[in-house]
Amino acid sequence: MNRKELDPEKSPSAAFGLQLRTSRDERGWTQDELAVRVGCTGSHVSAVETGRRSPTRRFAMSVDRVFGTGDKFERQSRSVRYTALIEGFPEYVAHEARAAEIRLYEVGVVPGLLQTPEYGAALEADAVRREVITPEQADERVELLAKRQGALVRSPSPLLFVVLDEGCIRRPMGSPAVMDAQFQRLLDFAELPNTVLQIAPFSMGARRPFSLPVTLLTMRDRSLMSYAESTHRGHLERESAFVLPILAAYHQLQAEALSQAASVAMINQLRKGTP
């Protein structure tokens, strides 16, 4: 039988298709036999395996159920559906939506969880202008922001600790009206009972322990994760030996940063146009 060779490095769709074929072969099932169990057609399975059709969330969840793989295929399918996102980020987002505590340090721009739609759209519009992404991918990114923010509105509410480098609030993004609304969003965020917002001022200088963005998750079982990005991919670290030093440095950052009251005062001063 002639079988199309799949290169998992070619695309997320190819990687998903190869994993699906490998798991099916391990069980000795034909495409039609898998299709019966999943609830689709053999031609649909073939199209997903060869990357001609992207797996839907429903299809991936059915595959996980049939193979008994937890949420493995569902998680992998996110990287196929979210084509505008770097490798590894969809997996992080899944954990973010279930975390008991989220700690962020951001440099340069307001982080996605705190962005208004208009701020996010202005940020992505610049990426489109530079031809880094397409307009469709920009829309996809802004849509995902809303989903991420919506996932945090749950009970019990997660604790969110956010430290912003001063540059995040001084860098204009979009029109003055967009920045005014973004400032208000930050002020509203600081008023929530489950949040802490701090600014790391430029005056911290060398006392700032991080030069790049940092994200730390504490899950409900108290396990820890850290997430960091390079230009092309994200990395989710679960090994405590590597995460704990980052957590300790984050606590030091919080101790050196402005208090929430002083941070709110700085944002209000910028909003009013005072130095």
C-alpha cells in the first residue's frame, strides 16, 4: 500500500496527522475502523492524517476518548487551529485556564490578560504592517485574548500577580483614547479582590532580576510551571528544580517594585498627562 510520508516538522497539521497515524497503527486499526469508533468517515481520518484537513476540537476529543489518551490530542490540536501562535503557546494557555495562581512580569507592552480589545488590535495591526502576520491571524490573536480573559472569570477565582516594567505603561499603543481605556482597565484590575498590580520603575536599575518576560503558574495541586518564549517557540517548564529559582526571583521583584497604591498613582499621573 502506498502511504504518504509525513514530516512532523513541516507543520502542526502534519505533526498531528503523524501522531494520529502512529497511534492507529499501534492498535492495528484501519482508517475506517478508527472512523467508526470516532464517529466520522474513513476519508475524514485520511484527510486529517495527511494534513489536508485540520482536526476540530470535537474530533481531537473523540480521538482521545477512543485511544484513552486523556487530553493529549485535544491539546495538540490547538497548535493546528491557532496558526497565528508560536509553538508551545496553546499548551500553555490550556494550563493558564486551570491555574490557581498566575504570576506575570512583562516588558514593553501590557500583557494579554490585561489588554483591552482595542489595545490588542493596535498591537497586532503593527505586526500586520510589518508583514509578520496576516490580517486574519491578527483577528485570531485578538479573539484568543478574549477567550483567555473569559477563562479566568470562574469560581474560585485564580489569584493574579502582575508586575509591569514601567515601559509597559509609557509606551503608547494606538490612539490616546485607546491608551486612556487601557489605563482604566489597569486601574479596574487593581481593584479586584483576587489581583495585585505593581510597576517595576526604571529606577530599579540593576535590581530588576529579569530582563525578559516571565510567567509562573501554580496549579490547584500546588505544582509549579514556568513559561518563556524565544522568537519562534514557547517552552513550558514543569521541573521544580528549574521553576523554584524563578519563583524566588519573582518574589524579590515584587519586594523591589512599587506598591500597588504607588503603582496606581503612577498610572493615574500618566493618564492625566503629568510627569
